[in-house]
Amino acid sequence: MADPISKEERIELLSKVNMPPLFGKYDLSEVKVNDPGLVRYINLSPVILPHTEGKYTRRMFAKHKMNIVERLINNMMRTEKYTGKKVKTYKVVKAAFEIIEKRTKKNPVQVLVDALSNAAPREEITRLQFGGISVQKAVDTSSARRLDIALRNICRGAVRSTYKNKKPIEQCLAEEIILASKGDLNSWAVGKKEEIERVAASSR
């Protein structure tokens, strides 16, 4: 007699049978994560509307259960202009994905995943205390933190590029993601990653 499957496995099987496209357009089943360290943490579970209503907010280490597009939306709500405005930010990300699809002719979620892989630092520095002396030491960055930093820097780079600029936020976000997906140093997130790794290399 076969062992009964768990509730989570049953939901996963049902979702694979009826795979809803993101925003009604983008198929998440064809998206591949090329960075082995981020495979477990970039959630590409099928959703139409990336909104879990704070389901994982107070659960420790539960962020990786949230769809990666929803995490992008949440990170875009960091500034005072978008704080708490989930619907407004949702429309910005959706419009940015349409721009990405038009320019790259690729699935925008795949472009986002590639951007996160390129913007995620592999090492950084920490401070160690030896008596009264503070010393910088290079340490490996955990996969979960790598993804957090990449998401944060992509969103910060998009918001920073809107200052003294007539471009709308969705266009700035699309350009930041496209540049990061190519590993271009003109991307603020990729430039920040290179800076972090350079400082860490000098502290080994």
C-alpha cells in the first residue's frame, strides 16, 4: 500500500496539473535558476496574483516560501512614496515586466532570476573584536542573505535612478533588471555587488 502524500505535496501536484500563468501571461514552469546556491530560495511556485496577504510575515525563515515576484513587489515598497501601497507597486512591477518582455523578447521572470543571480554577492565583510581592536574579516555570504541583498539593491537602484529623471519608475525598474541580468556594471545592483566583493577580497 502506497504511503499517503502530505498536504503540501498534494497542492504541488495539483498546481503542476493546472499551472496558472503569472499576471495571466508568464509561464513560471519554463524559468530556470542557473545559480545552484539560489535554487532553494528563489520560489517559482505558480501564481496568478503574487499576493499572500502577509501569510509568512511572522514566520522565521519563511520568506523562501513566497513567490519571488511578490518579494520584488514588497521590496519596492521601501520608500515613502510606495510604503503600504501594494496595489500601486503591483502595477509598477507588472508594467516593468511588460517593458522587459518587449525589449528582450524573453520571459521577464527569467530575466529577473538572471538579474538576481548576477547581483547576489558571494562574500562580504564582518567586524571582529580582538581586545579593543576592531578588525575586518571576509566571510562567505549565505544563500538566503545573497538573495535578500540582490533584491534590495535592484529595487534601490531602480528608485535611485528616478531622482532628477523624467523616466517613470516602471521604466527605471525594467532597465535596472535588464542591465543586472547581463551583468552590466551600469546596473547599480551589480556595481554594489562588485564593490562588496572587492572590499571582502582586500580583507582576507
